[in-house]
Amino acid sequence: MAADDGTVYSSFELKTFAIKPANVPKAMILRTDKNSISEASKSLQEIVRNRYVYQKALLDEVVYNILYTASDKPLKERINFKLLDRDIKVELMNNGINIPYHFRVETADGREVYRCPDYSEEGEEYTYKKELFRNDPSPKMGVVKIHFPNMSSYIFSSVRFMIPAVVFTVVLLITFIFTIYIIFRQKRYTEIKNDFINNMTHELKTPISSISLAAQMLNDDAVPKSPTMLKHLGTVVNDESKRLRFLVEKVLQMSMFDKQSVSFKKKELDLNELLENIASTFSLRVEHTGGHIYTEIEAVDSAIYVDEVHFQNAITNLMDNAVKYRKPDQPLDLYIRTWNEKERLCFSIRDTGQGIKKENVKKIFEKFYRVHTGNVHDVKGFGLGLAYVKKIITLHEGDIKCESELGKGTTFTVSLPVLKETS
Amino acid sequence: MDDKMKILLCEDDENLGMLLREYLQAKGYVAELCADGDAGLRPSSRQSSISACST
């Protein structure tokens, strides 16, 4: 509308204009008088104004139609479903998705308006939806929902070629880890083996030197050959050769580990007797430290069926350890006890020695394991004794366990099947 | 040369140690036996000591 001061404002109203633009004169013939210029300009202004207002009203009408009139129609009539289907298909193709799909159109409150002719509910878990007519107020908005029945297999098939690669990578990784583990284990074994060889060389050389020295002394005229001297030399040769034999036997025992089947010459023995005999051979050494061996025989059924040599070795080993690992300046007491428990024969050897740290206790039965004491080689040994003992006991259907407290002492408990007396 | 040379002997094995000492003494040296290196290092009336160490 045009106000009197020339400003133009617009208002919204619905009306049809009777004046069609064509009716507006396109040209004017001017009369040549003074007033005609201003009049002509005024009427030109008027024409332009009218044109503007007309076009604006036209635009308003179109917009109004879109906003209001359109949405009065039900959803069904507003959409050409064939076109919709085609559009969807084309769009999906453009994105490279050419698997079958189903779609349906619903109103915002869930009422179904249309579904595609071959609709099936398969694959409905993953439905994609999009609003139609976004500019509608929300209650009137329509929604198209699409789902793909073969979606998971489609996705899977595009990934499928990767699966052999992944599997291969995993296998490779496992092999690699395994190899590294083996390498470290081998390294440890080599270290152990070298330690063992060094230790053994030293251990064996010493008695050999003693014996050769004694022999040298015997040959040397400078050494007085008094009876005491001769006796002394003889004792040395005897002792050292015994020691040598003992060490070599110990090493030979190791060959047992590698041989799978060991032939035992089993015979019936009395455990109580056996223990007492071995204890008496150790009594000198124990008393030398100021201690004593206490034997408590409480077992009634003490007959066992074992290989004498190996079994004696095993028990000797245990007692030997007790003496070896005693507290250096204190007297060693050994308590040997036998008893019957639940059809089995048990015995224990307890000492008041150094004891073993808790974390080492479970490792002591491992072959070559020796508790690490740095470079202090005050106790001579190969680390084989307990592994041998455990093997012998196990092969005789027994079992052995160890309890220890650092600083207090150690106890080894063995249980064996008892031989029932058949009279 | 002084015949009574003093020899400091460090040997942890008892038998071998004693044997060595007796042998050396029979040969005319004054031999002193120590059980290990620490004991040997402690000064104990040294005069012209020549150490003999064991393997």
C-alpha cells in the first residue's frame, strides 16, 4: 500500500487482483505542457508501485498455498509413491548400494500410509527413517522408513575378504610370541648349563688335586715318611676318592632324568630300619656341629617295596642337604619322624638350619635350581639333588613336600604307599 | 735366600688345604692356612709373605 508520504509498506491480505498487469499501460503519450511531466512521473510511479504490489501479492499467494493449502491434503495424496520408489532406488544406486530394500511411509504418529508392494518384515531391526516435507509442522510431517533385509550379509560380504588376512595375522602373532618365549627359555637353559659345567669342573678338580698331591708327596723323598704321615696321606687319598666317586655318581644320577624308563630293582625294606641306618652315618657330622639327631619312630606298618640303592640315595640326599645348609655357627639338630596316616607311610626330616625363602620353596625341586647367593660358594652342590629325590619318590608312587621358614629351618615330608603284610 | 719363606695359603677345601700345608712345611716353608680370602687379608704377623691361592 502506498501511504501519502510515499513510503510503501506491505500487508498481508488475500485478495485477487482484478487488474492484470497486461492492462497496465506500457507507454504513455505525453502532451507537451508543463504539468504533463509531473503528472507523467506520478502515473509512472503509480504503475511501478502497482506492479510491485501485484508481484508481491502473487508471491505471497504462492507461499501461502505451499504452507497451508498443501498440508490440508492427506499424506497419501501428496506423495507420488511410484516416484518415491524410483527416487530411492536411484539415490541408493548412486551410493553403490544395490541390495534389495523395503520401505514404507508413515505419518508422524506412526500410522502407516503406504508400503511398497513387496514389503516384508525381514531386517526390520535396522530401519532408517527420514522425514518428508521437512517444512511441515511436526504433527503433519510424514516419515519414510527404509530397511534392507540382506543388510548384515551385505556388510559382512564386503568385510569377508579381510577375514583370512586377520586370521593369518593372529596366527603369525601367536607364532612370534611362542618363538620369543622359546628363545628366552633356551637362553636360560644355556646359562644353567654353563653354570653347571663350571661348578662341576671346580668340584671335580679339587679331589683330583688332593689325590695327586698325596701321590706326589709319597714319591717325594723330602717328605718324611713317618707312620703318621703315611696314615694321613692314606686317609686323604681314601676320603677324596670317595668324594670323587660320590660326585660322579651324583652326575650319573642325572642321566636318569633323560632316560624315560628306569629299571628299578625293587625289594621289600623296612623304612624305620633304613632311616635309622642312614641317620647313624650322619650322626658324626651332626654331632661335630654340636647338634644331635633325634629319631621318632611312630610308624607301625613300615614295610615298603622300593629300589634300595635309589631310595637310600634319596634319603641320603635329604640328610646331606640338611647338614650342608645348616646355620654356619650354630649346632644343627635333625628330627626324623615316621608315622602311618590313612593307609600310607609317612616320614619327615626336619632341621634347624638356614631355612628357605617362601618364594624359592616351590622352585627347589627344579633341576639345576640353586637358591641364588651371589658369588658366595660356601655350599658345594650342583642343584640336582632335590630334583633327583623328587623323581625317585614320585616313581615309587609317593609324594614329597617342603615347608620352610627362613632362619628357622626346613622340613621335608614324604608319604609312600605302604606294603601290606600278607601272611 | 731366606729358607723360611712364609706362605699364606687360602684354600676353602679342608683336606686339600691341610695337605698342602703339610707338604709345604715338609719342603721347608712356613705355611699358614686360611679358609677363605677374607681371613687371608686380615694382617696376621706378616713378614715377607708370598701368597699361594687355590683354584
